[in-house]
Amino acid sequence: MHHLKIIELLLDTIKDIPDHNIQSITCGAHIAGVESLNMGLSTWAWGGREPVPFEKLPAPETYTSAGELAHLIQDNNPINASLGMAALNSLLPEPARESLETINAKELILSLGKGKKVAIIGHFPFVKQLRNQFEDLMVFEKKPEPGDISADLIPEKMPKADLVALTATTIANKTLGGILDHCSKNAVKIIIGPSTPLTPALFDLGFSFIAGSLVRDREIARQGIKADISFKQLKGVDHVIMTRDKTH
């Protein structure tokens, strides 16, 4: 699937939503936050080990419209696209409570992956806790850590996975479509992370679970972002999962 189709699908989700002015843009070492209708988050789709080069971001005063900023998800610069993801997430209405699960992504992967071959795209903090929990665990990374597998081997190894969990930063860095093309048709697919748009539109890409976040206390979240803490440590945020069975 070409990434432009995925971007078009996501931008269509806000097409009929009234645009809102941007109230604030907050950038930290790991997370971006945009406040408009809600506060939307995104982790930086930045593959470098060095700090995110904020000087390359568009000046915040360049944008007053969250809808306009959201269109940056089309940008080939993954840092700009990450900021666009946060803006898009800020415009999405909160999903109905009955469509949400409170189980976190790690627990979901553990419960669904027992006795199966599991593939994870992105080195999530909980990966070390999942080692030896499944028949096979493949962790794919562009810059592999010990025990990881190079992302270059996705075409060869991904089709063997029964369960695929991947980071939503693959939307911003334009790799999601290629990854989905290499998944088995029968694989259960989960998209994870603060960048994840909480929209049923992602079910149309074959996902069964959409694991994202809702900001409950903007001030606490803003302070955490500015303090350069990781998403795992960020307070004022609820971790939620939309399930296809409850939405369709």
C-alpha cells in the first residue's frame, strides 16, 4: 500500500470536522503536543541518536490553524510530519467510552501472542519484558539494539508473524504501507503509541486494535513534554485501546 493512500485516509477523517485555532505547540526531546479542540500528541519519528533538530521545525507562529498544520503529515521530513500528526490528533473527537479498552499495549500483546510468532516494529520500552514469552519474538529496528532484527529483513521475516504490533511513527516516516504489505493476511495487527490517531479509519487498513492516548490534564502533560521525559513517564494522559469488534 502506498503511503499517500494512508495519508489521504487520515486527512479525510478531519475533513468534515470544524477547524480550530492552535492554542499552543509544545516540543520536547521525545514528544510534540498540539492543543486545539483537544491536545494531540506525537512522538518524533526521528531515527537519529542525536537530539531532535528543533531548529528545522517550522516556526510555531507560521500556523494558526490546526487543520493546516495537520497537513504536514504529508511532508517527507519525518520531524515535520510528526508535528502534523500531533495536530491531526488534536482535532479528532474523543471516541465513545464503550469503544475503548483500558488494557495497556504490553498486556494486550502478551494476551494475544501466547504460543504465537510475534513481530514488533520499534524498540518499545517493554520489549525486554516480552523476551521468551512467545514461540518467537522478532523486534525490527532501523538501528537494531542487541537482540533486535534489522528492518531490512522485514520482507523476509514479517510474513511468518501471527501477531504484528507496530509504532504509529511509521505513518510519519512513511514506512507503514510497506510494512503492511509484508504482513500475513491472517496476522492480528496492532498500532501503538501516542502518535496513533484514535479513529476507526485505521481499521480499514486491517488493524484489529488501535492503541493511543487521551490527554486528561493538559498542564501536567505540557510540563512533562518540556521536561524532556519519555511518553512512558508522561503524566496527565490515559492509555486507551480501540477494538474493531466494539466499533464495527
